Amino acid sequence: MTLPERVRIVEVGPRDGLQNEKATVSAQDKIALVNGLVEAGLGYVEVGSFVSPKWVPQMADSGQVFAGIARQPGVVYAALTPNLQGFEAAVAAGASEVAVFAAASEAFSQKNINCSIADSLRRFEPLMEKANQQGIRVRGYVSCVLGCPYEGAVAPDKVREVSTAMWQMGCYEISLGDTIGVGTPEQARRLIDNVSRDVAREHLAGHFHDTYGQAIANIYACLLEGVAVFDSSIGGLGGCPYAMGASGNVATEDVLYLLNGLGIETGIDLNRLLQVSRRIMDVLGKGAGSRVARARAI
């Protein structure tokens, strides 16, 4: 299969990245991060989430962040919403789209959201109905698609089952997440081949963590399978609080370097993106978080 001519990058740093950072990040710094990402050319930014601050305190100010960003036409400013209450809060805050999440592992679902996979999907039904009524698009995340910290290997058929259920509920795109970063390229290719039997490749996205250094290789493998949407996080921020040893998401800068080298269009300026990366790392008191940033010693 030929490589796609253009790839859409879904920037998850302001949400999936920062929610797992121990350092407190002010709403002003989050606003500056979102604005900087958009100015660098990102067309889809996951700004925050509307979940209980008891469980995710870093996202407690998501409404304030949505209120403060300088919105640009054509840019999607998305929010993660686990239930109808979160959906309504996100819409009130001005989210362009929302995302819901389920796991391909029963054990992970219980540990993460204290319910079975089937129950988690049922919880989305009123949210999906309301979103359909209001014309709000819903993106679906499936976690632990290539491995679970509690169950080990996860059957591709189970991933396809959950992905198909979310697709049939109305999610326009399904993001397949290697939550603990254990997957390898051939596994990724087989997974795409399996899931695409029920959900077409143009409706699939890849979400890879870099725990074993395989994220970029896995993205390339998925490109070869015709996938043209990938989630990434500025500076490789983030991880999974429920998956011990799981390092952050793949860095947006590193994904962009790969895509640029392949001649694939993204609309993103790497140099401007590196400046944004450095600013948020300074806020967090960290050094360069991506291989590209370290190589360029910015």
C-alpha cells in the first residue's frame, strides 16, 4: 500500500500530556501552549477534559482554558468527556468536538474506570444521543490495543469488537492506543488489518506510547497500512497513571520529522513547534523531551 499524501496529527499534549505531570501548570500556561500549537500549524488540539477533579486534578481548569484560548477558524479544539455531564460541560465551554474512551482489556477497564467494557460503552449512549442531536462529532479512543499491564497480550479480535461497537454508536473516528508502549511494527500492522475488517482504515487513527522506543516504527508501519491520522504529544509529555512503567506519548516533533522525511504533508512548521516545546518544558522544569529537540540542542 502506498503512503498517504497528507497526515492529520491530533495534538494531545495539553490534555493527555499535562494530566499526568506532577508539576502544576497554570491555566495561563496551558492557554499559551494551545495557542502556540495552533500557530505552529496544528489543526486539531485536545485542549482539556471534563472529568472529576478528584481523579484528574490537572484538568480542573479546562473550562478556564477553553475560555482563554485565541480560537482560529478551521481548528478543532477538542475535549475528553467520559459521560453526559462532562459532555454538557465541554459543549458549554465551547469544545468543537469531544472524545470518549474505552479499553480493549477488561482488567484495565476495571482499574481505570471501575466498570466492565460493556458497562463503559453503555454509559456513552446518552452522550452519543445528545451529541447527535446537537451536531457535535465524537471521537473514540480504545486503550491497551497491543498489551495490558494487568492481562498481558490483548487479542486483536477484542480490539476489533470494541472499536466496532464505538463506531456503530456513532464515533466518526477510532483512535487505537498502545497505552503501555509494548507493541512492535508487525503487531501494529496485523492489528490494523484486523480492525479494518469492520472499521475502514480512513476512520482509524494510531496513538502510540514510546516505552520501548517503538512508537515511530509503529507509526511507519501504520502508514504502510493506509492510516493517515496519528495522536502525539508535544515534547512526548504524558504517560498512563494506571500502567506502571509506561512512558509518555510519542513526541509530536519526532512524528513530524518522520513525516517531513517521507514527503508527507501536515501543514505544521517544525521550527515553530520546537519553540513551543521548549516553552512548555521550561514551564515544567524539564529538559528537551523529544529526540529532535535534543538533537538540535534548542
